[in-house]
Amino acid sequence: MTRRKINLVFLLSIIAVLMMSSCSLFGEGNSILTSYTPTPTPNPKGTPIKITASTPTPFQYLRTPAIEVPTNSLNALLEDYIPNTSGQVILVTVYNGTQKLYCVEAMESGWKVMFGPFECNIGRNGLGKEKEGDGKSPTGVYELGSAFGYGGAPEGSTWPWRETTQTDYWVEDSISQYYNLHVDIDEIIKDWEIAAKLYIPEYRRALEVLYNPDNIKGDGSAIFLHVWKNEETSTGGCTAMTDATIETVLKWLREDANALLLQIKYIDPLPDGFCYIKDYAPEVKFDIRFAGEDNILGRIANEYYAAVGISSIKLTKAIDKASQLLKDQNLRLLIYDSYRPQTTTNAIVDWLADDSDDDMKEYYYPNIDKEDMLDMFFESKSAYSRGSAVDLTIIDKNGLVLDMGTKYQFIDEKSNFNYTNLSDEQRNNRELLRDVMIQAGLTPNNTFWWSFYLENEPFSESYFDFYVQ
């Protein structure tokens, strides 16, 4: 593969991001209090983006210090680290003792998680490889070499594959002229003492990471993605995973996409099982009302520090499915609210009990008193705080909201899905939204045309309270 020195401007942007990475955490379930706004980098267009093999990758490889990088989504992370000539990224994140692997692809509207997160293991001494034998996995961005292993490539894989036998080794002795190379011992004269045997169960499916591509003596060798021994066993510096995971990776990779590996310590503000919706459904748009003043409260809601959509991964995948159903009609989903912290729900309940705060009555609840809304329309414990409910509508290709008969958060019988005094257009729009959400596996809340939830929730007994940021 063509390797060039990293563009100076790109390097400076990485250094700037790393200098911003110091922040504090305040326990599980809460969020990072230090804000971070990444510098966006435009992605190329296409669905998915096709990168020709002749397109040069604008760097040789990039090592980064093993420090934690805060960000507000995987999209932002990739925009900061990945050049726009790459269409696929294997992303490995390390946070609080947990390693996750994602297969992420560049789409016309941003990066999208295609598969994952998967569990994986890294070096026994963590990230930040510096030299041969330090027991660490490399941090940074790297190109990928050939895959290798027992027999033929996984069915459906088009990635370059080399079948291994009992005579295949990877030289790890820095005095050898074959240092950090895949060799067949029947074809060369041995000049080393240390080499990794490749015909072993862990390497029955493996993928070379082009770490130390110039084969600098003592810098490190034999860095692969490969099958793990078991979920408890770390590696000497590779990244290991289940057989099923690496098979998924190899079937997904395309030679024409200039695929890269990014391994990084990532400060994840979300609990396991939650995600930023745009990471799995990049075509969905957002108008998070509680992050502004255009809502039933007339102010920014407690614990909303950014206009971002968050939900359980299970709900997000359903949202993406609904989004794809609308795509052929040149329509998109627009999300008003999804995960809602329990503290926010508590604040809404307190607001409902405050007769003196009625500033938004004319706009959002002209025909009902606040004291009647709690039992009729609001729950003190709801699926929103469990990451299993979403409020949304449909927009056209110009970003205009389809007419649903009422505005969002209008607390009135007119917002009931079954309200009859609607025009044909309004009725058809409500039915279209309802139909695609049901096809995607969600259940409608008939009280409000915009509200949908998961029946089989992943966190049915939990109420989360981490910030929206």
C-alpha cells in the first residue's frame, strides 16, 4: 500500500485535540463535566463512499499518546482522526477497563456503525505501545495488511488472504533481516531466535496491522487482529476477539475503501448499551427541544447540555430501520427527544405542581390545567429515562416538517393519533409515521402521534440519570 508522511496540518489538529483531553469523571451514571467541541472535518459524499485503491492514504501511520480523549460521539472522534480518503474504519475504544470494537463506514451523512460494539481484548499492559515486548497495544491510526489463517478466507470476504501452514512464522527478533515480516521457513535461511508461529488456533483467522511498517529494529512487531484464547486473556500487544467477530470484520472490509484501524482511549460519557443516535443512524436529523427554550417548559431542561439524541442501542437500531424505510421517498426522521434523564423528569413533575409557572400555556396546553397533565399525559417514571422511548416526526428533502395536525408537545386531544378532525394530508402523514415505526419494531403511544417506545426494553427496571451532552 502507498504510504506517505502525515500532512502537517492534520498532525497539528491531532495534537490540538490531545491537548484538550484532560477532564474529570464523577462516578458511574454521571457524565463528563468538562465540555469538548471537536473541529468538524467534512466527509466525502456517497452511500456508501467508494474509495479507489489508487487513492493515496495521506499518512504513513500515526501513533498517539495513550491518553484519554473526550468526545461527544464516535462520529466526532472519527472526524478528528480519520482522513476523508478512508471509507471504512475498525474502531477500538478503551474506557474504564472495557474494550469495544466497532465496524464503522463513511456514508453520505456521516460515519455509521455497521456492526458492533463487540467485546475484545488488548495488550496485558494496556494501550500505548513503544517498543518490542512491552505488552502494550498500539494507539493511533494504522493501515491494514493482508489477512491470513487456516484454509481459505471466510466465505464472502474479498480482503487479501494468505493461507498458513506449519512453516509460516512472523519474525520478532530485531537482529534478523526479516524482522516484522511474515515468512515461510522452508523458503529462506533462518537468521533469528524469536518468531511467532502462525499456524496456531488464535491465528486461524487474523489480520495484519501495519504497525512499524518500516521495520525499525526494536520498535515492535507482529501486531494483528486475531481470535482470542478466551474473554479473560489479554494479549502481548495484539487486539483479540471472538471467531465470529473477526469473521464479521473480514467479510465487511473492502479493498477499495482504504480501510484503517483506530485504537484509542476514549472517555465514553454513556453507560454500556447506550449510544449517540447519529452514530448508528447518521441520516436522522435532530431538533432536541429540551436543549432549547421552544418546549413546554419554556426553558432549557435540567441536565440537557447539548442538542444531541441519545438512546439505547436497541432503540437506535430500530430508529435507523425506520429511517431506511423513508429514504426511498426522500423523507427523513426528525427527533425531538429520546433519552431523558430522570432528573429532567423529576423537574417536569415539579413544574406541573407549580401553578405560578404558566408562561407556555397559550402555546402548548391552552385547553388543560397543569395539575391534570401528570395523571393524563406524563409519568414520573417513564421509558424515556430507560432509553427506550423516542419523540419524532418526518421531514421532507428540504428539511420541512410534514403537517401532522398539531405541533410537537401540544398537550391536547388533537395530538391523539386517533383524533378524527384532521385533513386527509394530516391523517396520511400520521399514518405514514406510525407505519414505518411499527415496521421497525416500535410501539406507538396513541396519546401523542409523535411518541413511540420499545416493548422488549433492554433496561426495563432501570432509570438513568446521566447528562445529555
